Amino acid sequence: MYSNSKIAKAVRLAMFAGAATTATISTSAFSAETGAEEVERIEVTGSRIKRSEFESASPISVFDADQIKASGVASVDEFLKDIPSFSGFQMGASTNNGSDTGQKKVDLRGLEFNRTLVLINGRRQIGDVNGDGAVDIGAVPIGMVKRIEVLRDGASTIYGADAIAGVVNIILKDDVEGIEMSVNWGAGTEDGQAENVGFSIVAGTASDKGSFTMGIEYSQQSEMKQDEKDWALETLYPILDRDPTSSTFNTFQPQNSASSNSRKITLANGDTYIVDEATGRTRPFGKDFDGNRVDDTYNYAPVNALVTPNERFQFAANGKYEYIDDHELYMETLYTRRTSHQRLAPDASFNTPGIDQKIPASNPHNPFGDTPNNDEGISGEAVTLNRRFTESGGRIYEQAADTFRMVLGGQGYLNDTLGYDISFTYAENETIEETKNLHRIDRWNIMVDPAKCAANDACTTAVGADGFNPFAPYGSITDDELGFLMANSLKNLSWGRMMLFQAGLNGEAESIDFGSGALGWAAGFEHRFEEGRFSPDEFMAEGLTTSGASPAQKGSFTVDELYVEMNMPVTNDLTVDASLRYSDYDTVGDTTNFKIGVDYQVLDWAKVRGGFSTGFRAPNITEINQVEAADNPVVENWCEFMDRRTDITDTMRTNCLALGVPSNDDSELGFAYQSSVTEKAPAKGSLKPEESESFTIGMVLTPIENLSISFDYWDITVDNLIGVPRYNDLSHSCLDSTNLSSPACSVFRDWDGEASGPIIFDLYPADAVLTYGNLGELSTNGLDIDVQYTMDVDFGFGNQLDFRWSATNTFTREETFGLTGTNETVGTASGFAVYPELKMNASANLSADDWNIQWAMRYIGETDDAARPASITDDAVAEDIIYHDLSGSYTFGTVSFAVGLSNLTDEDAPRFHSAFNANTEPGTYDVIGRRIFGTVNVKF
């Protein structure tokens, strides 16, 4: 017989204690007869031992469905990313430019997505098999979420690989009786931007023998483009004001630098020109005919998405049935269909390394060719043209993704103390990504060459008798010419599958009694198989577009694991937990990890908890089958404004001068520069698992009734880090060595891409070539503080007041690589990632029997730009920011209403110099502004 009342009581207790004092139950809870007394045994997140109490030596945060609803978020990831212990890069609906777009992932402790393990009902979900291996949290229907448990401690011995930073365990509803219908809506208050709508139906039934709960959900997130926010309308870049008559003379002012891929003509000697749209004459790029600076760049910002659209249809079901006393069968099913897309600025005839894209001198429109039309007297020269194909409307990346997960299992008790749990999990995902409006490099080379075009009937038909004029103003390319040039509907297929068999026993060793209780234990075996394949479009595979070559990939791995765990109540006040896991991969060999934790009740109102563990992350399928890949990071030129910089050494200045960089302000580039970084594949079989060590120690205080205060110090180190150093760290290390003698200099290449050379060439940072592998170390530590207090009040209209305050102060986050040394990243903002020293949340909730009102605050601390000091930019700091949220709900019979405002004071996202998207980091900061949301829920 199952005791729902006891489960409910356990959940209520856990919700009060929350992050501060307790771990909580999982979805499966059994009761066993011990004489006439029924004892509830539950499974704590971070342990497989079913026990009759709720204490844990590990810090765990618990968030229930009401808290998620009060936040007004449209998906689970949006709720998690605001929790103080999550920092770094959070991927969600605001991620428009980057890999794995369309998915939703979270970063715990700033250790990156694939070092946070995401579970559903305590079991694994398939990750991004053909990417970083991390789980797309968007595949979890928010309407089915019962609660979320965040284990802020390493858990590799309990759950296996990937739980280095911790665990996010999403518990789905399984105890609904009747039907619940919910409709939600949200949008920015300025003009209804970024609107989201959704509805869900959750139905369930229960009896003494079991229960079944099913949910269907639909949600839609509308697109919001950068031109809907003034602060994102232009891509800002600091330019030195050289006008002595200006009030801002000799200071850096933000200007729309945009992209130099804007009808720019480059000659063999590197000089750049443009055909003036008004006169048809050539002039220097970026200057008028009198030599004054003009803006010839292309502003790509307005057409980029700030919030990306997605549509999800989701189905979930949980069921269990007791076929005989104390033995039940259970099942879980989850399916998500997601369609999403990202929008980037129009493609351009970029200068692709290794591919000759010159417009020959024979082109009659080439102003420097055989029929010259320039004032410089240059003729007979083939030129490079960087032209945006604005006529296409922009690049579109569409995804259609299907994710399916099914769990079948049985659990029960063989006697009063010995339990078992056997299950099989099958999960599969498939994503078809369709790319539109990329141009074909081969077709471009045909169109700009009159001889090649004349020999191609399709080209001749498209361009007509006058031929193709690539130098003409924007808007001049015809639909026929676009039809020939563009490689539309390029489709890549990603597919992955996971199969997981788990068999475990748990119980109590009554013969080993410490006087305060018997030894609790759990042991088991797990077998997991994962496989994946990536099938690129033929044009992608051959590198015939500006997206670069995308080779096919296919791989798999198998792992067999054994684990054992013990809970030892040494005294009434001291409990010791210990666990051990052995993992054997057919790809990278075996690894053994352990964990030990202590929970000591020092006083009735004070306890100490802590632990030490080792962990691991095995290389995922993409890493095991890593092929040569290219990246184009925005890089910093340390020689630019060398006399003004406060972040370089005398050695660096000496090297910059030796490389021919002007010591005065003539070194200004005036725009953000992207270099090419080639990551060569490691030797087959050379990758090893990442290894980690985690240490936590904390104190939980309950000095008065209903007040709980916790302090937890944490320290995590990851060795054998898989990856490559950052470009800026490499270039800094190289320049900061006498006569460029650092080994870091060896990764840079001259413009021919072959010989080792200086890291700059006429100011422009060179490309780099590295070999992917176990090259680094990542370490971080900090302090979590959680305070919760509940008090009864008599305000005449409210009877309970709840206060919560949570904060994470990260002390260090250090990245160490052999070529670059150690670099501190805490307190910095760079590109996609923001690592504040301090994040915190607070809330006050006043409630009565049928209503509540809540104020909440979210704080993100100040961070310094990682690339530039204040001496050479107009904004070297991402300022600290506080968001205020207000929400309330009212229940009338079977109907409940909830409404709220997030970002009540309409704060703009803070800008910082090296921000990659929209002058800020949309994954960290609120980009919508003040937003209203509401929900109506009806129960039958």
C-alpha cells in the first residue's frame, strides 16, 4: 500500500527547508511493513539509498511548480538561469548566433553545459549527441514539472559521467487526480514584443493500486529583432574622437562600426576601395573624396534576432501499477516536437581562406581591371570584393527537432529491508536543420568571370546580356541572379540514440547497527549505449558555402558501470555517506571515482555538512570523432593603442614596435576583428576522460522556529580539460615574451596559412592552428548562502509571510593551459560568457488561503570587460543590475488566476565592449524589458 499523505508531507517539509537544509524525495517512494508501523522510504537526489529521513550532506536547492509559475517564464531554462549558482553562458531563446542554437541549456558553476548533468525523474535524458552532449532542457514540458532539484555538488559516483558541477533533477507530475487545464501568455509592455503563448492539459487518475498522469502542452515564442530595442539597433564600437573642436576630443565614443563586408574592394597590396554609390567613382573605403572618415560598413544588427522564435508540441506520461503487494511496474514517456529558427544578417562574398574568390581583370565592371575606371591609374588587376547579398533578406537557420524518451521498469521490496529497482530507458532525438540564403562560392566565381559565365547556360540566362555587375549598389541583384547564386534549402541531419539498462538493490544491513540505526546501502549495475550520426548537405560537406566544410560524422560508445553506496549513522548526531563507482568505456578505458560526505548535528540548532568527491566526464561522441574544425572568434589586437593601454607590459610594447605597429593613435583599426582558428583533430584514441575533484563544507543554522540559514563553501577542479586555449590568451602570451619566444607563438600562421609567423600583419591579428585534446585545467570555488524564514501573520487579509534570500559569491574561476598559463575569469565579461563575482535572489511572499502576492529581486554583479581596459574603450564594464518582479495569484473554487510583471523598472541590458550579440549577453541579461504575463488554470 502506498501512502500519498506521507509523500505529500515529505514534499511540504522539503519545500520549507529547500536549499538550506534538506534534500527531497524523488518520484518513486515505497512503504514497507515493519510490524504494525508503516515506514516511508524515499530516495534523496544525489543518493540511491531509500531512507526514512530527509537529511543530506550535500547542498540541494528545491523549487516547486508554484515558484516556477510565479516567475512567469516560458520554459524551464529561463527559470534556472536566474538562480545564483548558475553563471557563464546560458543558452536559450535569446541565443541567436552560435552553435546548437534552438536548444536550451544551462551552465552550473560556470563549468559549461556538458559538466552539468540533467536528469528527468532521477534518470538520464539523451543529450546533444552530435554536439557538446548536454541536454536540451526545452524538451521538458513546463506544465508537467512538479519540482526541480538542483544538487550543487559533484555526483559522478551516483549518476556517472557529466555530474562534475552538479545535477539538475526535473521531477514530473505523477499524482494528479482529475483534469487541469492551463493557458498562459506573456509579452513586453512596450509594444507586445517577444510574445509567448501556451496551453497545457494535465489529466490523471489514481487508486490504491497505482496512478497514471498524462500531459499535453503547446507553446509558441514569437521573434523579437534587434531593431525593436534602441540599445541593440547598431553594433557599437569605440572610435577615438580626433576632432580638437569637439567636446569629446581625445576620448572614445561609441559608433556603429558594423561590418567591413560591405562592397569593399581589396587590391593585391591590401589597399581597400569602394565604388561610390552617388558618383560611380572609386574612393578609399571608409573615406570620402576629401579624405574625411565616412561610414561604409554594413549595419547587420537590425535584422538579427534578439529573441528567437520557437514552437513546441509536447507530450508526457507517468504511470505505475502495484501488481502484487510491495511490487510495482512503472513507465515514463516524453515526446517533444520543436521548430525554431535564427536570423542573421545577409551572407557576403567573404574572403574564404584557401579559396580563390578574386574577380578577374576581364570583368568589364572591375574598376581596376582591363577596362579601368578609377582615379588611381591602376589597371589589369584582379580584386577581391566583400559584398553583402542584402537582396536575399538575410540568412535563416531553421530546425525541426523530435525528442523521444521512454522508461519501463519495476521496483519493490523483497523483504522488509531489501528493495530493488530495474529499468530500461530508450531515448532518441533527430534534428533537421535547414539553412537558407547562403551563396554558393562556385557559382559566385562563375558569375563574376565573364568567360566562365558564358560557358554556363544557367549563368548566362540569369545575368542577361549585360553580365553581372558585383560592384553595383545594394538592391541591384535581380531575383534571377539570386536564384543562380544562392544555395537555398541546405539540409543537415543530426540523429542520436541512448539505451540505458539499470539494475539496483538497496536496503539496510541490520547486522551492522551503529546504535543509532542500521547501515543503509545501495548497489547496482548500469549499461549505457549511445550512438549518433551527422549527415550534412552535400554543399555543406564540400565547403561550397561560407559556412565552411561540415564533414559527416558517425560514432558510438558503450559503458558498463558498477556502483555501491553506504549511509552510516555513526551516532545520533553524526552520519557518514560513502560511494564508489567503476566505469568501463569501450572508447577511453576505465575510471574509478569515490565520494565521502559527513553530516554532523553539532547543536540542536546547528549542523555541519561537507564532503569530498572525485568525478569524471568521458569524451562525448563528437569529441571522440573530432574532425578538423574552424572557428572565427572576435579577437583583441594587443598592439592597438599600445601607448594608451593599461593591460599590456613593456615587453608587449617592444614586440609591437618591432612588428611595425605605429606607436601613436594611427594603430586604430576602428572595428572588431575576427581571426580564423583551426582546431585539428587529436590522434585517434588519444582523448582521455576529464577528471575532477570537488570539496564542499557548510553549516546549517536553525536558531529559531521556521528560520533556516545555510553557508556552503565549494571548490571544484577539472583536470585533463578537453578543448583549446582562448585566442586572446594565446596572443597575449606570445606577445608578452622576449623576441616572441613563447611556445604560444608557434600556433600562429602567416597569411599563406603555412609557415609560423608573427601574430600580426599590418595590425591585423593572424590566424591560429591548434590541435584539440586534453590540454587544460579549470578550477573554481566560492560560497553559497541561503536564508528562508516563514512566519504567521495577522494582517486581516493575509496569514503567512515567507522570505527567501539566496546568493552565490564566486571567488575564483581559473583556466589553465600549457601555452597560456593561468587566467582568472571571475568578474569578467567576454563574448557569450559573463562570470560575476556575486549573483543573488530575494523574495517576499504574502499569502492567505486563496491568494498570494510576491515581490522578487534578481541581482547580477558588475563585471569588467575581459578584452579591453577603460583607457581604450567607451564601456569596459558590464554594470551590476537589479531586476524587480511582482506577481500574484487568486484561487476561486477550481479556477486560479496568476498575473505578474517581470523587470518592473524596465532595465536595459548592460553593454560591454566585447559583447558578441546585441552589445550585451542576452543569455545572462533580460533583453525584453518590462514584461507582463498571466496564467489561467482550471481544475475538474
